[in-house]
Amino acid sequence: MSEKKVVGRNVAIALGVITIILLIGLVGAVANYTSIINGKDNTIATKNSQITDKDSTISSLNSQVTDKDNTISSLNTSYNNYMANHHHTDSEYDSMLTPYLVKVDLTASDNRPWLSTPYLRVHGYMCNVNQNWAYNCKLNVVAYQSGGVVAIDTYIDLGMIVGESWTHVDSNVYYSGSGLISWTITPEWTSTP
């Protein structure tokens, strides 16, 4: 019996040692598992924080995009409102290109020198204010004496005036009879040669 008790005691001690080893191993495994879980939790927390930062960045960028979209929409509205009130037809654009002559400091004076033929001196500038050239440019000069008598009805030839340029005018138009009481000077031109 004593042998049985010794064997039983040895088995019990061996089982106790094995149990203690297993418990120590289990505690170590649990500790290691807890460490791994804590590490994973920390990684997940870091990733969640990064995701939150990215979400915040995305939200900020979306807000900027919305602001830009609103600005573009406002500019489009302003442009459309402007265009609704400031537009030209094709004929209006064509008229901006068509030559147009204007008188600049163009004056006339009746000159009656002693013992010479009287004349109307026309001097100043004719300007083509549009882009296309003006051809066959001339000034129609009509002058009247008292009683509505036409003393002068003639043309001063100016030739061609290039677009957006000018020409100098200084001509004497001779007439006979009494002094002039009024006159008109009307520019004329064509758009083609």
C-alpha cells in the first residue's frame, strides 16, 4: 500500500506540477493575448483617429468645393444678367466695323479778300472711328447767300481713310457774289472701293 500511496502521491504531485505549468502557461498566454489585443486596439484607435482626420479634411474640402460652386454660380448669374442687358445683334456688330466718318474741329470761314475772289475756307480733320476703311470719302459743301441763294454746292475729295485713322482737311472753295450767310458740310463715303 505504501507503494501505491507513493505512486499516487507522485502522480498527484506530477499532475499538480503539470497543472501549475499549464496555469502559468495559460496566464502567460492570456497575458500575451491581452498584449496582442491591446496592441490591436491601439492600432484600431490610431486608424480611427486617422479616419476621423481624413473625414475632417474631406469635410473641409467639400465645404471649399461648395463655396467655389456658389462663387461660380454667382458669377454665372452675374454674367447672364449682364448679357441679358448688354448684348448686340449681328447688324450692330457689323455697324461697329463699318466705316464711320466724324468731323473733328472741322470749321469753315467766309473769306472775302479785297480785289480777289471770295472763298469758303474749310479746315480741320475727318476721322474714321471704326475698323474698316472708308472709300470715296468726300465733303459735300453747300453754302447760301441772302435770299436762300445757293452760292456753293460742291465736293471736297478726301480719297480713302484707313480704319481708326484720320486725314487733315484744308481747302478753299471759291464762289462769286455777296457774302455767305450759312453753310453745311456733310461727310460722305462708301464701304467698298
